[in-house]
Amino acid sequence: MLNPFKMLGDMNAMRKQAMAIQQALEGEEFEVMVGNVRILITGNQNVTLVEMGGLPNEDVRQAVNDAIKKSQQAAAGKLAELSKGINLQ
């Protein structure tokens, strides 16, 4: 028989581990240059800079961040659907 209190403890430990990983990734930044386009993005997928020809482009930066957010929301929704089918008893 499964112990629900142990399962809650395990889930809490996994949540804490995920938060620690997210915080560690937030502190990292990655730079990509292709031709005259330069992009800086954090490890948690937040685009902080888009430059084209050395000039920042806020519209492109915001559009990329919005696209990433929509993708993450869709993935979270699919994960929630899948987790409904998991029997934790």
C-alpha cells in the first residue's frame, strides 16, 4: 500500500529541486550570433537582447519572448492533462 504522506514528501522534494534548478538557470546567459543578428537569452528562456546590425530591436525581443511563453503554456497544459491520468493511490 502506498503511503500518501511519503508521496507528498517526495513531491515536495522534487518541487524544491526543480526550483533550485530554475534559479541556477536564471543566472546563466547564452549568446548567439548569426550574421548581423545577436541574441542573449537566459537559461530560463527569457530573451534579454535582440540586436540586428548592432541596433537593439525591442519588437523582435518581445515577439520571441511571447512565442516562448505560449509554447511553455501549451507544454504545461499537456503535462497537466497527462498527470490527470496518473493514479497516485
